[in-house]
Amino acid sequence: MTMPDVTIMGAGVFGLTLALACLERGAQVQVIEPRSLGAGSSGGLVGALAPHVPENWNAKKAFQFNALRMAADYWARVEALSGIDPGYARGGRLQPVPESGLELALARSAQAAQLWQGFAEWRVLPAADVAARGLGLQAPSGWVIHDTLSARLHPRQAGQALATAIAQLGGTLVREATQPAGRTVWATGYEGLEALSTALGRKVGDGVKGQSLLLRHAALETPQIFADGLHIVPHGDGTIAIGSTSERSFDTPDGVDAQCELLHLRALQICPSLEGAPVIERWAGVRPRARSRAPLLGEWPGREKHYVFNGGFKIGFAMAPALAPLMADLVLEDRNCIPPEFGFGAL
């Protein structure tokens, strides 16, 4: 085997998108993942690619908007390289307007008209107008927000598509725990943030556990739903994902418990049409959360030719395709174009 130019530790969405970006620039790349593809939070169920609220605009929100805008082309390219459907679709999202929340929802609609540059809309509609195109969303106020920017992705299909595209371009996925070679990027999820915290002697991040479940219910062309902090996401394979919890303390990283059942009950209250849909999987995993709540990119302080690409938290699949080229600039060309909001200075 040719000695790699870049070793990427971790085969989650951050590691895989970076591997693809480096390979497309002609580098020799190996990805080391001793567990399994998407073994951390990238192997989950939900796959909601949703925007920040269109208000109090800042550089981080603008970056995520641009990431969502490029997502369709990116995942189409991955599908063309791999022959595997990553499950991407930009079907929009419905949210019930809270009681007394109509004025704020309308103000955000006006903001979105400016900030989203005509690419998408934040519509405020009577609930009756969207009842036929959704899952029977309960909206006590009588009003619903329909944003046309939100999309969904099937996390496991997307991971497999990325891994296959990497292999097609000559990259190597190593399943044994071997020593890295060349420039090394640590994309190792919440365990990586904990290891980095130990190495630096200060807290840079940790993990937040999430539980979710999957129902067998075909609603292929309907928008996803976000209500009371809960995502309800129809996928193209005839399933609906429901998630997730946010647990800062936990005993086991991958164990499901009664909190998962509460998600199910809440989903049935929000969408009674899901009553009777069989549960086909329950899942738990830990999302990596940097102290800044933004992804963390850059050179590992004090370790030459070592880099950190981590902290996707709840927006990893949305952000990784746009962040990976910036990491490739740094790793392959020593060119740091990383916005300060995503660097170590933001911690």
C-alpha cells in the first residue's frame, strides 16, 4: 500500500466528508475506524437538515445557510460517485405556531425573505391549508410555519454512500486500530473531545446523548415536522424517524430507556396519524458538542501535523460538506481559511 498523505481517525460524517475532499484533490487518504461506519452519532436515525431561525443573523448562521443551499448538489455528486442513494430530499418543514406566537412568526417570515435571498421561504399559513400535505400536525393556534429550506438525509445511507465514493477514488477504510501515517486528522466524536480536553488541560467539549426511534409509515412526499423540540422526519424508504433526547449525563452511551418511549408518546400527540405505526428500531448515541456549540476545526495545539475536525453536535450532516473543503485547505495546503467561529479561539 502507498503511504498515505492523510490519515483520518474516525468514519463519521466529518471524517468521511474530509476524506472525500482530500481524495478529490489528489491526496492519498486512509480512514481508520476500529468500530464500524458511523459508529458514533453519525449512525443514527433522524437526519434532519434544518436552518437556524432567520433572525439575529451572524456568521455562523450564514455559513449554515450556505451549507444547506449547496447540499442538493453535494449529495447528488456523492450518489453519482457511489451509486448509492444518500436519502437526500429538500421537502421543507412544518412547525406549529405557539399560542400568541403569530406576530413573531410573521416577523421571522419577513426576515427570511431578506436573509434567505429568495432561495427559500419561511411561510406562515393557516393550519387547514397544510393539513393535506403533512402528517396531520396538531396546531392549537390554527397557524403553521412552513419553511422550504429544511431537508432530510438518511444518515446510514449517506455514510455508506460516502464510504463507497471514497473507495471509488482510491481511499482506504481501515477497520483495525493501526498507527496513523502522514498528516493526521482527529474526527473521533465525543471521545475525541474528551481526549483533547485531557491533553490541553481544559474543557473544550463533551458529549450529549440522544435517543430516537424509527416507525414503519410511508409518508414519502410530506414535509418533516419540528414541534416542541421534537423532530419527525419521513424518509424515502417508507420509515419515519422520531428524535431526539438531549441528555448531558448518562450511564451508557448506546442504551435506550423510558425516555425513548416518551418520544414516541409525544410524537403521537403531535401527529395522531402515526397511531398504530410499528416501531422497527430504537437507537441511542452520543453527539459531540464543543463548548462553543459550533463545530471545532483547526490544528491540534502543540502537536505538529495533527488536526481536529469535530463537534458536529446536532448539525453535523448539514455542515460537514461545507466545512470539509476548509479542513482540506489546512491539511493539504497549510492554508487556514477557517472562520473564527469554528476555531479554537471561539472556545
